Amino acid sequence: HFGGELVHGEGYVTELLAPAAAPAPNVPTSQVAEPTFERDVLPLMQAFCVECHGPLKQKGKLRLDAVDPRWFEPGEFGTLVVRGDAASSELLRRMLLPLDDEDHMPPSKEAQPAAADVELVSRWISAGAK
């Protein structure tokens, strides 16, 4: 209001408002840490997979509690993890199958990872599965 500015000075209406937060800096994708098995993927495996694929039980002769060189070799059902190619990795394929598919992992009666968790596994594989 121009009259108010004449009487009270410029900016009188907004001087009591909190200053706007500084915009978040754009972090280039190249500076975002690549996911690692130990830091990012292992906690997901422990939460959703290790009960059936861990030290006490190895359904399908598969353990997911530590990186195994056999993950990266073709097997009976394909290659579990194709470094740099999430779409060709059996691990991700099974996680993305419809929930009612008998090959979906984890099984439908078990707790399911969130979409962000599945995306993290995909990023880990795409980044070279280190």
C-alpha cells in the first residue's frame, strides 16, 4: 500500500515476516555418493531377504547377507546381478514382478520393500554393484 509506505517507510508490511529460506543448492548427480552394498543394500537384504537367504537358511542355495562372486555369473535362473545393467539382473527382476507372481521376491506374504528401496537396489546395480 503506497500510503502506508509513505507513512511507515518502505517494506513495513513485510519486515516482520521471516526471511525466505535460501534455495537448496543443486548438487550435481556426479557428487551424490554411489550406493554401496555394505552401507545401502545390506540393510535392505537384512530386513527383507536374509531370513530365507542368509546364514541359517539358503533357499535356492542363495545367500544375500554378503556379496558372493557367484552373483555375477550366469546361473540356473540367469545372472543375479549384472554390474551396470539393473534391467538384466535377476535380483531386481524378481523384486519388480507383480506381487501375485510366484517368483516375486520377497514372497507376497512377507513384508515388502518400499519403492525407494527397490530403486536403491537398481541404482546400486547400475552403478556397478560395488
